[in-house]
Amino acid sequence: MAKSIMEQVAEAKAQVPDISPEEADALRGRDDVVFVDVRDAGEVAESGRVAGAINISRGMLEFRADSSTPYHEPELTPGKTVVVYCASGGRSALAGKALQELGYTDVRNLGGFGAWAEAGLPVDGGS
């Protein structure tokens, strides 16, 4: 039976542990942690991103996370803690589940970028 996108998001949210902005901020700067913003480039350009995060749009994530593809992002390795986020938490939950399916064992869902920014935590860029 087919699942709606909201059913898929709910399933992904149940599978990928949440992390609060404060907990995530405590991980920033560690060599074994990477923050991944899965929003589209235009969204990131407008609002900025978590300081130090890499931007990989949701549509390219699996290709950039898999070391067997020519699109692989060297900063992404299964041994690292990966903190994913988007605008509201849906895309990041799906991204986290996809990373788990690729063998990433420590993936956390920060949810929406707005909570990070509202907490006054460090941001790179934005207009």
C-alpha cells in the first residue's frame, strides 16, 4: 500500500533522533561531527545556515553521501555524527533516514533552521 509523504515523514521522524539547537551547538567544531543543511541553495542564501554547515540539497544527498559516486562529499563519512536540518524538519527527517540506509549510524535531526536562528546561535551568511 502506498504511503503519503506525511506518513513517510512521520516514519522518518520516529527513526531519526531529534537534537535540540543547544545540544547541537555543543557538537559544533568537532572533527567527528558534520552539519548538513538539506535546503535548496536559494533558501540558504536568503536566511544563512548554521555556522560551519555544508549545504547539500535534499535531492543530491544520497549521491553526495555515498563514497562510490563521483559526487561524493569528502566531509561526509559514515563514522561521523551527522546533524541534518531543513526549514521545518520534514526534509531533514527524510534525509536522516536516507543516511541511515546508507550506513550512517549516528544521525540526528535538528529540525528547522528557524529554531537555531531564534536561539541566537551562530549563523553564516544570509541576506
